[in-house]
Amino acid sequence: MKSDLAPRLLGALVTGYLRFCLRTTRWTYEGRDALAAATKDGPVLFAMWHERSLFGPAHWPDALGELSTLFASSAIGRVGGDMHRRFGRRPMKMSEKRSNAKVSREVLKRLRDGISIGMTTDGPNGPARVVNDATLGWAGAIGRPVFCYAFAVKRHKRLKTWDRMMFPFPFTRGHVVFHTWDGTVPRKADDETLEAARRSLGAALNAACEKADKGV
């Protein structure tokens, strides 16, 4: 749990496997033009469900600017953070026990610097497919577009985890979706408005998954 070496070794192993899957999968894409148009005016929030997050850092188009990601301080979270670094991202560690006010300030600073932020909206511990408060808070604070990401591959296994994560196999077909969320979160939103935004963004993330599944 406290080792720094183990997460790096596991991160290298899993990243190597994912790169092999990336190279041997025939990918199609949906929504890249809309994402490219949005990033011309500044950074975006790159949102996804935890179950479809394995390829998120890899599928972000490098030509659209830098992407920072978030990872948990748990052992498996640090493996994820190492994987993000190996895919060329700038991950930030979230604490599971302490206040994340410092991380929130850093997130907003990076957004002001023009860096997009990638996040699992129901991570790191669920409940599955329920948008967390942090995502809504950042969406309201920056007022920038939110893009919902999802991938699907024809050959895969659903892991026995809390989110039933989609684990890819090589030599298959894959489809990637960048889906624009047409909702907003007001800076000073009451509880009813926040809950409506939570449901709306959740529906958009579900729609991205459905499109990805249909694509394969």
C-alpha cells in the first residue's frame, strides 16, 4: 500500500498492455470535430464514467492541447496515476481522507492556464454512474464546455469491480465517442438545480456509452 515502486511497475505493465490493444484495434471516432472546435476557445472538462476510463488518457487528441487528470491516493489509484503519466498527461493526486481544497485550487489554476481536465465523474469509489459533487463544482466554477467520453471494444471482459469496468482485449474493433453535454451548472446553484444538472450530465455520459456500444 505504501510502496512507490509497485505502482510504477504495475503502471508500466498495464500501460504496455493497453498500448498493444490500441495498436491492434481498428478504431472509429465520433465527435472529434466538435471537441476540436470547443478547445479552440479554451480548455474543457473531459468527463467519463469510471467503467470506461482505461483508454481515456490515450484517446485525448494531443493536437488539442495539454490534459491533466485526477487519480486517487489509494494503491490502485496510484497505478492509474502512473499510467496517465506514461500516456503523456499531468495527473494530480486526490486524497481519500483529507480535504481536497488544495487540489481544487490547482484544478482551477490549470484550467485558467488553458489546460483541459480529465476526470471520472463517479470515481474513485462510486456509486457507479452517479455524477459526484466535485465534477459539478468544477463545471460551475469555470463555465467551460463538458465533453463526455466513452469507448467500447467488441472483444472485452467486464471485471468484477464496483463499476464493472470494461477491460479490452486486442485484435478487435473499437469505437470512441466525444459527446457534448448541452447543460450548464450555475456558479451559485441551489440543491434542486444541482440535482437536475447531475441527472442531465449522467444521462449524457450514458448516451456516450450507448453510442460507443452501438459503434461496435
